[in-house]
Amino acid sequence: MAASKRIGYAVVGLGHISEVAVLPAFRHSKKAKLVAVVSGDERKAKRLARKFGASDYYTYDEYVLCLNHPQVDAVFIATTNGTHAEFTVRAAQSGKHVLCEKPMANTVEDCQQMIDACRARDVRLMIAYRKYFEPASVTLKKLVTGGKLGRLKLLHSAFTINLPPGKPGSPRWHFDKKQAGGGSLVDVGVYCVNTARWLVGADPVEASGYIWTHNPKGFSEVDEHIAFQLKFPEGIVLQGSSSFGAAQSSFLHVHGEKGWAALDPAYEFAKERRLFGEIGGKWFEKRFKAMDEFVLEIDAFAEAIRRRRDPEPDGLEGLKDVAVMQAIYRSARENRPVPIHLS
């Protein structure tokens, strides 16, 4: 593939995140272009195709037509969590590269099926974790890997949003275990899990979890609030929490022998970020203006396709996060720490 060629994308699933963030990102991209959109609602697909400059639109029943489109090189999967595997496997079998929203799927088995399908057709598979590219997080990662904080000891992180069942703007599928796979943990807590693994550079070996709710009827199938602990090698511990019942907020604190650093807000995509802390007793603080973080990931994936190299984060990273979250849920059910085996 020519190094100068812009990668043609189809966006599959036109919910809130696609409309407010994914589709607008193509307007700022120099490496990717929006070719088609796919939705369960034909009128919505037509409207958003026109709004964002896609030449073609399809319904889910017409997905095969989208996959046969000669200008579609890759698909961005932003459907309900429980359908990620199906849409990914079908795309891979048609020779299309896949950028899939997190969580990768509802089960480790589905994740592996997605990986195997992409490997079988030699197409790239990337999971949409913006933190790998967003400047404030990259700066924090360099502090850690460069040894500025010294040996890591513990991390604290939380991500909360207010998503009450039955309220306009709260899609019903988020509260359906079959479609969502879980509640606040898989939707927003996954950021805490993945970012901790990325910063530590290792996988956790044990998980503990505790679930509670203030709305038993509305959250009968998925978690409203969850607190969890992940133990990493060398004694590093993450204390994490997520919620569907609190005001939107997120933070990440990293504590080492030589200093500490905090990112606040840590995970929202439309807010200015502050990175601050103390190293050797000296205060530092840096601000990062809000930017289009989604264009960073679609361009990174486009470059991986053009260069025929594996993207980061790839499907294995997505699978590991799903395995970790399943261990957290199991711990909460059984009221005991659960070992994690990812090798």
C-alpha cells in the first residue's frame, strides 16, 4: 500500500460516541478518510453520512455491502459491546482491518475469536484506547519509564459518570448484561485497568472487587458502583473505582519512591488536562489543552495499516483487559481475591 494513501474507514455503530467524537475526527485527519457509515437506523445513517461527508451509508442488514466497498480499507467498530466480535470477525473475513472500541468484547473467548480471525486474513486489529496517544498521558508514561518517579509503589484511579437507567440520554443497552457485558467497570473502569497496565508495564496477578448500588431495580443486571484492587508483580497495587451514579470525574495518581504524579482529569476526552506532582520535593505542573484525541488513534491505526506493522494497543491488550475485568467480577461474586493468569 502506498505510504501516501489515505486509509478509507467505515464507522459501524452511530451512537453517542460516534456522533460527537469519532465521526468529527475524520475532519481533522490527514491519514484517514470517512467513506461509509453503518447503523441500525437507516435515516440516521443517511443524515450522519451527509453531515460528515461519507459517500455511502448502510444498515446493519447491509453490512456485507459495506465490506465489499472497494474504498473501505478498515472499519471502526462502535456498536454495543456484545456485538463487537461478530462485526469484527465478518470484517476480517472480508479482508478489512479493524479498529474496535473498548471493551474489546464481553468474554475472553470472543476476544480470542476476533484475534484469530484477523490473524487468519493478515489484517490489523487495534483496540481504541486513546491514552496511548494523548499527550498528557504520554508525558506521564515517560516520567514512569524514565525513572523520574523511582520504583512504583501504588496507583489510585477512578472514573465516574452519571448514567441513570430510564433517563433520556441513557441508552438501555448499557443496563443489559448480554449487550454490555457489565456496567460501570467495562464502560469507564476499563480506562483505569488498561492505563495502569500500560504505565506499570506488567500484568496484574490478583484481583479483588466489591460491587454496590443505590438503585437495585435499575442495576439488577450490571454494576452501578464498583471498587477494585489489582496486585502487580514487585508489590505494586492499583486501587480503582468506577460508577454510573456519580458526577462525571476522573483521576489517576501514581506514587513512586522518588516522587508522585497525578493526572486530573485523566480520561474525559473534551477537557483540559493537568499533570502535576512532586519529584524530589520539587513541585511541577503542566496543562494540556483539550484536543481531538480520536484523530490521534484513527491516524495511528491508518499508519500501522500503511506500514504493515502491528498497532499498539493490539487485540491481545484488549483481551487481557477483559480477562482482568472478569476476574474483578468473579472476586465480587465470590467475596475473595481471585488470581489472574494472563500468560
